Amino acid sequence: MCGIFGYVGQPGPVGNDVLRALRTLEYRGYDSWGIAVGHDGRIDLEKRTGKINGASVDFADAEIGFGHTRWATHGGVTEPNAHPHLDCEGRLAVIHNGIVENFRALRERLEASGHRFRSETDSEVIVHLLEEERATTADLAAALAAVVRRLDGLNAVIAMDVRTRELVAAKTVSPLVAGIGSRGVVIASDALALRGHADRVVYLEDDQLIRLGKDGLVLYDRASMREIPAPLAPLHALVGDAELGAYPHYMAKEMAEQPAVLERLADEGVDAVERLAGAIVDAYGTFLVGCGTASYAALTGSYLFSRIAARHINFVVGSEFKYHEHFIDPRSLVVALSQSGETVDVIEAMLAARRRGARLGAIVNSEHSTLDRMVDLRVPLGAGPEQCVLSTKAYTAKVAVLLLAAHAVAGTLDRGRDEVLQAAAGLREMLAGPWVDRVRAVAETVSRTDHLFVIGRGLAYPTALEAALKIKEVSYVHAEGFAGGELKHGVIALIAPGTPCIVYAPNDETRGDILSGAMELKSRGGYIIGIGPIADPVFDVHIETPDVGNAAPLVNALPAQMLGYHAALRRGNDPDKPRNLAKSVTVK
């Protein structure tokens, strides 16, 4: 949520540079945007609602500037609420990710002191607090350090002083990364935005503050404001993976990349998987933690460990973990699943686990992310950048890691590798034209409905939950996933004639029971879309998937991804940027 990019350096078209960088951050989700450029002792400001798309800006050449994409929390989607925010004098500007939880009390005091607010946001209090601190200190960095101490919540803040031509930044959990390039210094909420601007980077930690000026960057210990060495590391950007190429949308590209991601994990990810398996064996209680799609991958993992390794693994939704943390002790292993490595609910869960002495692990796609840097044990997904807001290839990669880890615990890792490779081969066949054409035809039916239901049992139950999520978040069709056995406990009351019902029917011990549930749905008028290796007369339409045993969740993910994608296109939606959603959920 929200994207940040800032620059200080050689004079040039800074406004256009910032705009291009903001485009690389669009995947994070936003509803308005703005840019501030320091020019001739003043701040030139441009703020707009809606998407950047083909927008252009007209700023004079400058040495300093920054920009922000906003996902609304406090205050509506309006130009005044977009960032950057200015102080009363017009000398200082601030951009902010996160939520200032005590902003009401701060704002009331500031307004009583005569400060003029131009927005409804919590973010604007920061720049007015900074204005007050600057009245007592000439040092912008020291002033920001004092302001940050007064903010409650998880925040990332960058402040600009147009007269001293410097940026200063600090953060709590919400990510920031700064870099040095040939033309100057830069800072962003995601290293992806630093491509072409920096070749060495430093990831800001919570107890640090950074200053960016014409002489480079300086890192400080935030408590003492003592200068500390900046651990600069090379920026390795997978440029090709982040580009759309010949695909019409990133979602289409990332669905098509899934077979290669699975093959790479089976071939190159074994060492990390074995380390994870060893930690699980050594632990007295393992918890898998994730949010959204990652939570359904984690839930799938709990079934896989039971089925393959006869081992109980706990699953907890990231935002609910703090209500379960009383079970955690130094013998526990807590493993977080995340694509971005910046999901605030997951980070908070891991901080809680750390406070209780647990060992921390991560199955994460983004190297050097907050999650990746904070854990003791990491399994990199290596799926490459995901630009679509919806997660596809990272989801199947997480499930594949858990499948391999379950086999490693059971001592059957070679069999697990074979299952993942069989799933990858099956996905390649499915991605061919005839299978996609069939799914596209079914998506026509999905696109015309208001409600849709998905059922599964056993290993297919979390797949049903993930399928419903994929369809509703991209097509905006109301979709719900259920355990097949729960139909008679209330759900079946929602079935009306013509209601599309997706039924996951893998060739395993659940098949007979799930087909009985499908018959119950059909007898109430449901339109049955069967997904599985074998057709059945109860299906009104059958989407065939390969029979790959324990790896069924890997191939069963694709039909729902494809249904959601093509239904979204039918309904005129942008599959890469669904409304109201953000790729990286960095606010609570």
C-alpha cells in the first residue's frame, strides 16, 4: 500500500524521474498520487486522483523531489488528501506510509496553536509537527527524529526541506530502502523503484534515520543521532522479470510463469527446504502464519504435513496471531509466508513470536524485505517480481515449498520433487490453447452471475477458499468457499436455480463425498462446474486437471486464476489493479 520515491542529486527533469518511478510502484495499490519538486527556493506541487496511466507533469529542472502513491485510509480520495503535504510556510513537505494512530489528539493541539490544515488525513500532522520542531533546531534530521518519537503506529516518513535541499527519512516496520547512483541519491518504499537510479542500496532499520543530500547519504542511530556506517549492498534487479513483454497483463504473464517457478524450486530449492524440515523436526510446535492468499497456502501446508508426514502443524491467520501467541515459547517455530515480506500483520505476528523467544522462519519471495531480514531461517521462493496485485505464481511456489518440506520431514524428498515436477508438466499442458479456451467459455457464465460458491474437502478445502478469493478480488463477483461437508449446516440455503457452484473433485479419498455434495447443490438448481481429473454426470461442465496426487493444489489453483482473469476481462475490469486492493498491505 502506498508507494514512495525521492531523489537528491544533479539538476535535471526530477519531476519526470519521480513520475516514472511511481509507475513502477503502481502494483502496490493506490487511488491518488502526487509529486513535489524543489525549485528556486520553493516547492512546486502536483496532486491528482485516479491512476497515473498516461499522465505527464511539467516541472522545471531541479536537484530534489519526491512523490507518493496513496491508498486512502483517513479521508476520501481527493486532491487535498493526496501526498505530499506542506507546512504552513511552504518550506517543508512530507510523504508518509502507514497510520498515525494518535493523529486526532495531535491535530487538535496543532490547530489550537494556529496551524492551518488543508486535508483530512492523519499524515498532515507530521509536517506541522516538523514545522514546530524546526523552530527549535536547524537540523532537519534531528527535528524528524523528535517528531517520529511522538507518532503512535507503524509508519514510514520522508521529509523535504526545499531550502537546504535535503531529504530525511525514518520508519517503523513500514519499509524504506535508499540507494546511491551516478547522478545522486534516492529512496523508495521498494527496491524495484530504484532500478536505473542506484547500484548500491541500504535497507533502513527501525532504529535508524537517514539523510540524503547533495553530498550523498548519511545513516544515523535514531535514538542518539550518532552517525553510523551505512551497510551498502549491490542492487540486483531482475529487470526482465519485471517487464510485461508480449503478455496483455501481468496476471496473464505470472500465471504462465508458474511451471518454470515450480521446476526451479524442485531443482534448486532443496537445500533451503531441508533446512526448514530440520527446524520443524526440532521444534516443539510449528506455526504457519500468513494473510490472504498466503494464509490459504499455509492452511494447505497443514493438510500436507498431516497427509505426507503424519505431523501436526498449526495454522494461524496473520492478523489473528497475537490472540494465539500465548502458546508460543522458546521451543516453538513460527514460519511466515509472504510474497512481499512487508505485510504488516505478518510482521507484527513475527515480532510477537520473537518477544516470546520463538525461532523465526520465512517462506518469502522478496529478498532483503523486512520479513526476510528479521528471521533466523528463510526459504526464498525465487518466483521473480509479482506485479499483478493478485498473487498467482507466489501462491503455487509457497504450496510447493510446503509439499517438499512435508516430504523432507517424512524422508521422501525425491518423491516430493517428482510430484512438483509432474504438477509443473501438467500446468504447461493446461496453459495450451484448448484448455484455456474451455476455461474462457466457463468464465462467460461466471461473469454474468452475482453470486458463486466453491466447495472442496480435505486437501481441496483450502484450494476452494483460495479459488473464491481469486475470483472475487479480480472479477468482483461475490464468491465464497466452503468445506463440502458444511453445506447442510447452513450454506445450502443460499443456492438458487442457476447459481454457479465450483466443485473441486480430485482423485483421492474425498471424491465420493464431494460428489454427493455436488448432487445436493444440483438438486437445488445449482450449475455445477467440476474441476478434477475425472468427469462425472453431476457436472454441467468439466474443467479437467491432471491427476498428480499430493500436488493437486498446484494444478487446481490455475482454473480459478483463469476463471477470475477472463471473467474480469468480460466485466471490463483491470485484472492487474483491482479496485480497493493493494499488493503490499503495509497498514493495519
